[in-house]
Amino acid sequence: MYTASDLRKGLKIQIDGEPYIVVDFEFAKPGKGQALYRTKLRNMITGSQFSNTYRSNDKFEKPDLEERTMQYLYNQDDQYHFMDTANYDQLFLTKEQLGDNINYLIDNMEVEVLFFGARPIDISLPIFVNLLVTKADPWARGDTSGSDTKPVVVETGYQLQVPPFVEEGDKIQIDTRTGEYVTRVKE
């Protein structure tokens, strides 16, 4: 059981039987009276956000969350299929549930799938992924227009900005938290 004083950014709590994550948090102590905790919460199932203020004596339940290592297999239309590496059970998540994570999923990638009860609700990707550049415009030597990046498309269909020396066929490392180019990968 959590109290309002335990609230921090990133903490997962349960309200009315649904899991929420604290997106933003602010502590306020008025001149007299109880301390106030202003929070912005995101529903981990629907993705909807709302703001609320809690007093120091408010209590919250811990959500029944479990992470399991699963392997991404393939996608079919808007369904992305995963296999549990322990017991080989398969399940699927929708494009809406995965959000921007689909930009970094490649076949046979191991991810952590977050379950609320027996229901899969989200995945955690590795911080860095290596993806193959499938489309890159050539860089014209002497092009000094001031732009030091160019757009490329990687094997998952994701488009991002990279330095001009990256070419089609190169493998690049991408930070999955920001979606930005990190470095070129030598194999």
C-alpha cells in the first residue's frame, strides 16, 4: 500500500482496479493545512491521462504487475505476435498498445512484456537497437547548406535524421527512448 507521500515520477499505482503510472508530480505545502500532491497520471491500459491532487493521508494500492521475457515473432495486420521464452505460449499486442515501440521491433528480438494480472499491457525494449538503413539519399560532397543531418529509413520503416556519412546498407544504433541516432555499427 502506498501513501500520497510515496508518489514519485514513474511510480505505478492502482486506482479503481486499473494500473496508472505517475507522469508528473509536484509537492505543495500551503501555509496551513495538509500537504498537497499534484499529479498527472496515465492509465497504463487505455493511455488516457488526467491530473489530480491528493492529500498526504490518501492511500493507493500496488498494482498486480509482472514482467516476462518474450520474443517478438512477427506482425499480421495490426497484431504483433510474441512468444514466452519460458513456456512457448504465444500472445499478441495491438499497434495501439505498442505505440512508438513498433518502430524498433525486429524479428526474434527479446523484450520484456508487462502484464496486469493475466493481461499484457506494454513492452519494454532494450535501450539501444541496431537497425539496417534501407533508404538513404546520397550526400553531395561540398554541400554546405548548413544542414548537418539527412533523413534515412531503417528496416522497420522508421524514418530519422542521421549524419551525412551514413549510407544505405549501414547498420546504425538507435536510442529507443528518444528515437535518435547514436552511432554507426561495425560488424
